[in-house]
Amino acid sequence: MKRFVVIITSLLIIFVFVALNYLLWDRESLVAQGESNLANIDTLTRMNMTLNQEKNTLEQQVTDLKKQIQNLEGRIKGLEGEINIQKSVTEEKVKMVMDMKDQINPVPVKTMTLEWVNNIMEKKYSEAFLKGGTSCSFWGNYWSMRSLADYFDQNIEQIQLVKNEESKPIIEVIPINTPDWEMSVYIRVDVTLKDEAELDYLKEGENVLHMTCNYVQRLDQWTITSVFSEKANKPEAADADSD
């Protein structure tokens, strides 16, 4: 009996000892878990603060950008208003100049362009070149006087003015719709090309020379600013005679 009591007592002591150890281990585990949770909470708190700062920064940037957009929209509206005003002024100026162009005596510009053709016919290239100078383009390119002379000497056998039934050159002056003193002059010429002539510019037969002319006030004279040409067709030639 005593032996049984000793065994039971020993078992109880062992059980209590094991239970105490478990409780101590569990407490240490809980403490460690609590410390880990506190560390995680601290980390999350710092992350949250960082995210809030970034959020506030982005919101401030958005606010600043909205202000910039509003300022730009205001400037755009202001510029649009200025453009509309300038457009109206330009249109009025063009209208005024066009009205004045309609009253311009076309004889001086006709005389000057016909002299240019006659200079070419007579191979007086320097005189023809001076009617436009280095600012005059020929078929879209700026030629020197030597280039002008070489082209006509090497490619053109003969060039003559086409005349109407009254033996007058067929020439037309049309004002250009610009605020400058620009006029388009159309002159019909008959061209005879040399063998193996360059065909990019004047063609064999009847051509229409299109010259753009501008009045230079400081020189008090008309100058040629560009020369183009196109092949003329015969029915249009008859219409030009009747006009």
C-alpha cells in the first residue's frame, strides 16, 4: 500500500513538474510572439507613415499639376484670342491690299516681265538675271547667272513670244491673295528645244511661263521672285486670245 502511494505521489510530482515546464515554455513563446507582433506592428506603422507621406506628396503634385493646367489653359485661351485678333488684322490687311492691287496699273509689271523674256531671247542673261537677282528661284531652285545662261544656251534653240490676233503678246497679270505686293504673271511662249535637251523645265512647243513678281518700295520697281512653266494646250490658247 505504501508503495502504491509513493508511486502515485511520484507521478503527481512528475505531472506537476511537466505542467510547470510547459507553462513556462508557453509563456516564453507567448512573450516572443508578442515581441514579434510588436516588431511587425512597428514596421507596418512605419510603412503606413511612409505611404501616407508619399500619398500626401502625390496629392500635392496633383494639385500643382492642376494649377499648371489651369494656367496653361488660361494662356492658351489668351493666345487663341491674340491669334484671332491677328488673323482678323491680317485678313483686313489682305483685303485692303487686294483692293489696292485691283487698282494697280498692270503695265509696269507686264513691261518688266516681257523685257525678261526678250532678254532671254536675245541672250542678254545678265540683264534678265538682274530683274530677280539671287533671291529669284527658277523652277524651285536658286540659280546663279551662270546657271541661267548655261541652261538656255545648252537646251533652248529658240524662244518666242506667242501673240494674239492683234499681234500682241498673250500675257495676264493676276493679284495674289497675300498681304504683300505680289502678282502672278502668265506669259505664253513658243519654245524650240535642242537635241537631247533637258526636259525638266521648258517643253517643246507652247509653254506658259508663270512668274511671281513683287513690288519693292525702296527700289520703286517690280522684281521677279520666281519662275515656273508648264506645257500649254491649244484650246486654252484660243481662250486666252479671246480674253
